[in-house]
Amino acid sequence: MTRRVRRRLCRENAKGKDAVEDEDEEKAMSGSDPSPWGLVVAAAAWCGECVDWTMLPDDTVLQLFARLNYRDRASMAAACKTWRALGSSPCLWSSLDLRAHRCDPEVASSLSSRCGSLRRLRLRGHEAAAAASGLRARDLREVVADGCRGLTDATLAVLAARHEALESLQIGPDPLERISSDALRQVALCCSRLRRLRLSGLRDADADAIGALARYCPLLEDVAFLDCGSVDESALAGIISIRFLSVAGCRNLKWATASTSWAQLPSLIAVDVSRTDVSPSAISRLISHSKTLKLICALNCKSVEEEQAHNPDAFSNSKGKLVLTITSHIFKSAVSLFPGKVVKENEVFNECNWRDKDKALGDMMSWLEWILSQSLLRIAESNPQGMDDFWLHQGTEMLLSLVKSSQEDVQERAATTLATFVVIDDESANVDAARSEAVMRVGGIPMLLDLARCSRESAQSEAAKAIANLSVNAKVAKAVADEQGITILTNLAKSMNRLVAEEAAGGLWNLSVGEEHKGAIAAAGGIKALVDLIFRWPAGSDGVLERAAGALANLAADDKCSLEVAKAGGVHALVMLARSCKLEGVLEQAARALANLAAHGDSNNNNAAVGQEAGSLEALVQLACSQNEGVRQEAAGALWNLSFDDRNREGIAAAGGVEALVSLARECLSASEGLQERAAGALWGLSVSEANR
């Protein structure tokens, strides 16, 4: 039980009185909202006056704009002419993240007047990449895109041709199956200032394309070809400016050629060969022959790990070069990158160790963070055998270190990995108890909740996903609730960003399994937030609708919460789903929620309310005829509960319920016992009526 501390504050003309008693007001006064908006509201609350927003200095308004997402920023800019002008200030539009928003030519055209100073752009989907040229951001320096599996050579070539000032191009992790070496040559020809090129899943990167990069991109220093079909390893040696190279996940490399040619690169500092079949002899050759190499990252490389298991000192004579593997102590090893400095192992990824001190070291550590976040996510997705020791003893702590990274994509990818590596089976929603509790044990829950509170919607959704998956474990769920996680998830469920709301609803769904959390969710306004989600995205959003309906179904099983569900309009929302939605997962949860609402006939009138909602009985009868067993079972359970009310019995019969349930009873003889029980129970309930009998 959380106690509320009442503070005694002194005000002018109010000494000795309880100045703050309301919990919300106390939160505002304590400055828990670090944004300028929160400070202004707190100041207004303190003074007991209304704020004249038109009198705020321009700098303050710009800070407010900077803390808002694009949707809220646009709404705020529409308030008056002055704010409209401030909302278009170049300082607010140097970076643009459109991953959570629809980006088509029309949207790009509407944004183009603000994008003259745009330097960094984040996109999701090949359609958004195709529309990016409409932003008319001629001086764009960095493009980061994901979800671009359908990207074509033509689209990538146009993107490069329209943005010749590009210095960084990153597209992944979805495989670029339709991108060939032709597009790679076009990128080289158009973007002569390119410094960083990171691409995933190319069909091939042939010698001609890599040669074009070497000829036309003299500044290129960071190259990553991840999970590519084939890469010409000898041609990479022609990019003499290269400092950081990753070929993680590439399985068709000739390692004898690669190690010999790459060792001659005059500026090479670090190489990533994770998730490949690299041989120990190739690692040894790089160590022996490269004069500049400092770091080799070889995570989840079977041959290297077997060599280390057989000979722990295999790479000990590394001539100052660090080799990172799954079986090595990565934190302890990374400390050696800071000669002459006292760095704690668990602080090795703390940017304070290199910020404004050593640019070369900072570049390498930033690269290492990015590489680790990529490889750990891929390893978590494939979930190979024998990884428990790594995850429990250093992997979890490493991911939480990366969550604190200054690189936004590293932060988000680390949170995604935390959401992924605990899952044993997606279908049964089982999580590994030891891994999830390891996250809790090393302070991961407060860290993820802090990330969920940040202003970036992309980080909010990934943090909420991690919290949701971890909360399947009852011990972790309690820790989330104790850290005010229910309030945070409820606030995120109100987001206008569908991805954020979807993951937050998933978190509330998992937390609502625990009887001790149901009341807290209701008290935090979670029930209304979940009902509102159904009305906000009534069609085509199976993820958010299934999670919202599932959470309401759990909450409706509690007598008091069921009243709150009905009061918030939940009956109407759930019946609307049952009548109009075509997605089986959503229909199953909606029927289960209606069944639970109708199960409290002795203590409230929800049973009658469900039956009286227009179209509810007809919809449930139709669902009882579904081809999906889960939908049939929950619909039959709802009809069973509803049949205890006289008026509902007549309505179910009038809607064809008797015939549907008799047919279901015949068909489910070989089905689950749960379906058989509900079908028989519903028929028994209807048979109380003499007419139905």
C-alpha cells in the first residue's frame, strides 16, 4: 500500500496551513515534469493564477515546442500567428522522425515548407522512403529507415540523387531483398560526402559496386553490410578510408581472403564479424597482420567459441587488440579500451568517459554500442541454445547499459531486445522467469519506465513493449506496479500514436491478470483509457483492439471493475467489436469480455445491460458459429452467462441461439472440454424457458 505524505508548506498569508493536500497538485508542485511546460504549470499552480500564454518569451515557447511530438506541435502552432511563426523555426526542424506517422507525397508536400534546414530524417516503410524527396530537404545529412523490405533500386537511387549532401545512410534491419548492386553504385555516384553506410539484407554487394564506393566516396569510414547474401571481401580492401567495418550475419565470405586483405587497410580500427562462420585462424591473422586494428567483435560465432572453449588463451596474445565473444567477459574486456583511466566495468558504456575528451575513442565506443545492439537483438530473435549463462550473467546488464545510450536507435533497439529475449513462446505468451527476474534484479524496471516517460514516441512504444512482456512474470508485474508503472502505461494508452497505445494496452492486459492490480488499473483511469482505444481505432488495428479488449476482459472478471467497464461505455464498445470486427483475435477477446461482464448477475445489472445493448445477442449467436474454436468457446460462454436473465433467454432464442447452440453441441464432440462445457451450459440455461425447452 502506497502512503501519501502530506507536506506543510508556508505561503504568504497562509503560514501553518496544509498548503498541498491533493496528490496531483503535489506532483505538479514537486516539479516531477521536467519540461518547460511542467515548470510553467507548476508556477501557475503555486501562484494560484491563470497563465497568460501570450506573454511567454519566445525562447520559452520554443522550448515547449521542442518537447512536444509533431501532432501536438502542430496543434500548438495553430493557436495564433505568433506561435505559427515560432512553430516553423528552423531549430525545431533540424531533425524529423516520421516512423510513427503516415508519410506519403501529400504529407511530404505539406511539410516541405518547414524542411529547408532538415538535417536528420527517420522513416519507416518503403512508401515513406519514396515520398521523402517531396520534403525538399536538399541539405539532408542523415537518413535512417526501417521496415523497407519493399524498397527498390529505383527508389533508393532517387533518394540518393535528391540528397547529394548525405553523410549517413542506414536502412535495416528488414532485408533489402529488392536492392541490387546497381542501387549501391548509384548511391556512390550521387553521395560523394558519404561517411557512413549501413545496409541490411542486400542480395549482393559486388566488386564493381564496392569499387564505386571506394572511388567516389573518399570520406567513407563506417561500412556495415549486415546479413547480406554475398559481399566481395577483397573489394572492401579498396575503401582505404574505412575505419569501422561490419559484415555481421554474412555467411558466404572467404575468410582467408578477407582477413588477409582487410589487414592491409591503413585506417581500420574495428571489425564486426558477429553471427558468421569466421574461422579462428582468420581472427588470428587479423590480430597478427593489422597495424591499426584495436577491436574485433565476434559474438555468436560458433567456431571461435569452440576454439575458446578448447583453448581459453587462444587470442590472449592479441598485441593490444581486443576480441569480444559471447564466452568472454565483455564489460571487463572493454575496460582495456581506456588505458590510463579508472573505469568501472558497469560504467564502461557511460558517455562521460569519453565525451569531449578523446574523439577517436568516442567514435569507437559509439560504434561498439551500435554493433552490440544490432547483434544482441538478432541473437535474441533467433534464440539459440546455450545462451542462458550469457543472458543471466552479462547480457541483461549490457542491454540495460545500452538503454542509457545517447544514441536514440541504440536505446530503442536495446529495449526491443529486452522485450524479445525473455519470450519463450509467442503463441502461449510464456516468458523465461530467470531472464525476466534478472532484468528486475539489476534495476531494469525503473530504467524502462523512465524511457517510457520520455518525449520520443518511438522510445515510448519500445519501452512499453518491454514492460508488457516482462510483466507476464508475476514478480516483475508487482515491481512494475510498485514503481507507478500502471499510471505510466495508462497515460501511454491515451497516446494518439497507435503503436504507443498498442504496447501500453498490452502492458495493462498483462498486469490485469493479477487480481491485486485490477483495482489499481481502475483507479489510474486505465479502464476508460482502454475503452477509448476501441472507439479511437475501431477498424484495421488488430493489435491495439485485441490488447484493449483482452485487458477489459480481465478487468471485467472483477465485480467492482466490471461496473467501471460498463460505466465507461465498455458494453457498447465491446458489442461494436463483436458486431463489426473481422479479426478472430479481437472477436475472441471481445466475446470473453462480454462473458465476464455478464457473469456478475447476482451483484450488479451488467448481465441485463449486455443483453439490452442493441445487436449484442445477435452478434454473440453469430460468433458461436465461427470457424475459430476460441471465438466459439467465448461466445458460448457469454450466451451461457446471459441465459440466466429471463429477457436474455427470449432474445437469444429470437436471434436463432437455440439452433446455433444445438449445432455447436453436435460439432464440438471432438473439441476441447471448455467448448463442450460452455455449449452445454448455454443450452441448459436456455432450457429453463419452457418455450425454448
